[in-house]
Amino acid sequence: MSIEIENRNMSWGEFRFSIVGCLLVRPPARGELHKKLKDLSSQPYQHPTKDELITFGTSTIERWYYKALHSNDPVKALTRKIREDSGHTVSMTDEFLNQLHNQYKNYSNWTYKLHSDNLNAYAEKHNKLDKAPSYSTVIRHMQKKGWDKKKSHKKNQTNGQKKAALRIEQKEIRGFESEYVNELWHLDFHQSRSIVDSNGKWHKANALCILDDHSRLCCHIQWYLNETADALIHGLCQAFHKRGLPRSLMTDNGSAMIANETQNGLKRLGILHKRTLPYSPYQNGKQEVFWATLEGRLMSMLSGVTNLTLKILNTCTQAWIEQEYNKNNHNGIDTSPIESFINSKNVSRPSLESDAYTFAFTQPITRKQRKSDGTVQINGIRFEIPSRFNHFQQLSIRYQSFDLSKAYIVDPKSNKLISVIYPQDKTSNAYKGRRTRSSELDIASNETNKDELPPLMEKYLAEYCATGLPPAYLPKEESNHKEVTDD
């Protein structure tokens, strides 16, 4: 349930950001903002939680734009606020509950909305009844009872989606360039020559490169042994520290690019993720040109190195990038990438701390806490939960599938970090003492006088005494047996 709450809170922020994100990526010129807002308000959009189209007014989109513009976390700024009555359940009367039961029994194919509308009509017909429950209350009670609505069988892809993809593929191909620095980054992996590790094993080296579209600057490049989400996030975070947070990122559809950690991190950081069409390398043409330059210059100079290691390759690559590629004149922009990066208008945001990136590039799950030892299981590994959270039956957790050295407990409503948890160390626990659990119940029990009678017993005694009758039993005094002796 906590994952549903998080997804519902984030879906509206991501939806609103997808509408105004184009204005942040490419800020309109002076006097053109109203025209851009009017164009956006005239377009229909797919509802983030319903299967319907929806439009918004110019003033609404303008309010979203300024919220995102003045925030370092635009997605969070556009996320719906948590209701003040969140967590408080509004009960349905027995009359409405019985009516809802009868409706579902006779019309199990009705939608939640149709059930709610019929309850409203039922309340109008019977004027003596209380106000009909809200639509959300009807949904909550039906789901609690297991009265699920029938799911509509949709195809994997709609005709509109097929036509949109076909329209894009049939359009002519034109070169493009972003107007501002850090407006758009390109990210891609490239496999080159083999390298040897310390054990004498050979591996195909994979280069991760992040390029700025406007200046052609190489924000960061690094070689890895594998093309994984772990390597992608490791290199991308270094680019953030070097150059700042970009507004958008273009990648292909590789497994590392579409991993849950990658997708969630970009959304939480407010970075639009643009993916190329399948089998369309021309859409990431600047990256392909860079790979040709890297092979023709850097790798040619290293062709004479027989036992090339990962450390030597990365050291040489950093030197070549900073001393040659970023400083030399680029034919595409008629200046050097570093000069273009410094002198052009920059739309980036300041970089965050490393822990914030680690927390952002995670995937959410929910786990029930095992009461016996206060642990949860993530991918076959037991994590210890601090004893102060032992009253939590279900926990919202974020983790990285490629790094299970730690995980995070978060608030499902605000998405804020509560605590960091670590794997269970049974060997260490064998030599550690056990803390004493203390609670308010223990404190209260120590302060209670054990000689006092419970309130219910005092009530019974008072009522019994009020009858004026003696206790209905014959007392038997204990006899004192004394030894009798003759005088």
C-alpha cells in the first residue's frame, strides 16, 4: 500500500513536470512566455491515473512553471500535497454498506464510479439517510472487502501509439543542437579493446561517456568491465559533481538505461529522460561521432600497449579528454568544447551531495517486519531494523539491487529518509549483549500500586454494599491449636 501512495503522490508531479519541462529545458524569449503557455493549454494530455484526455488552463500551467522554475527539485515542487485528513478513515453507515453489498451482488461488472453514483442517487431517494460516502470512500471499502471491479482488457499498444511511432519514423531526419549548455546531455556505452585484470583474465572494456549537446563537452568518461546500471549511476553522478544537474538526458534503450534505479533517480532529480527509438542510432549521432574520434585518436595511441589494464586505460583517457578533446577546436561548433561550455548560457542546477544521489537512484519496495528478530528480507539478504521501529508492521524501503550493503527506510507519504539499515551480522550478534526493551507500558506498570483494586472490582463492591446485605458466605476462622498441659 505504501508503494501505491508513493506512486500516486509522484505521478502528478511527474505529469506536471512533463508539461512544463520543455519551458525549463529551453526557456522562452522575452515576451514569448504567454504564447508558449497558451499553446500548452490548447493541447490535450493523457490523464496520469485515468484512461481519458484532459486539458488545463493557461493560468494553471503558468503556476506550475513558476513553481518548477524557482525550485531545485521541480518534480517535488509539483507533487500534490498530502491531505490534512490523510490516514483518517471515514466509516460508512450500515445502510450504505448494505446497499453497496447488494449493488455489487447484482451488478459485479459495474465500475467504482458507477457504484458511487448509484449510492448518491440512493441517498437522494431516501431523504432520511445521511450524506452519501465520497467516491474515494467507496473505492476503499470495496477494495477492503475484495469487491474488485472487472479489468478492461487492453492491447499491448494502442492504435494512437502505433501511429505516433510510425509518424516519427516517416519524418525526415535533421540535425539538431540544444540552445543552452546543460539543456541536453547524451549518454552511451561503447565497447572497445580487451584489457587484462590482476588475475590475468581478459575483459572487453566498456566506456561510459556523457556529452553536453550544445558545447560537445565531455562531462565525464570512464571505463568499466561491464555495462550495468551500477556503472552508469557511478559515472553519471561524477558528471553531476563536475558540471551540475542537466535539464534532460538522452540515452538508448539498453538494460542499464531502463533499469528501475536509473529511471527512478532521473525522475526524483527532475531530469527529463529522452530515449531514442529502437534501431535508430542516428538520433544519438553526436555520441557516435565522439566514439569515432576516441578510436581514431586515443585508442590508436594505446595500440602498442600489450598488457593494458583498467587503471592505465582510465588514466590515459582522462588525460586525453582534458588536454586534447575538450581544449581543441571542434568542427561542429567552430570553437573548443570548454570555451563553448564556459561562454554559453547555462541552464543547469547546482550539484547535490553524494548521499542525495545514492538515495535518489534506488527502487522502492514494501516489506513486512519479522517480529521474532526485527528483520526484513531483500533479495535473499536479511536486514536488521532498529528496535525503535519494531512497532512498524510494514516498511517502505528503497535499495539498489547492485549494492546491498545498505538500504533506506522512507516515509511513504513524504518520501523522506527515516533511517539507513544494514545487513544482519550474525557473527557479531553472537558476541554482543542484548538491549532491554523499554516501553510506556513498562514505565506505567512500575508506578502502579499493586495493593489497589481494579476499577471494575471497586464498582462491584460499592454496588454490593449498597444492597445492605452482609456477604453471602459463612466465615471460618482459623483455630489456634494450643498445647494443653495439666497443672
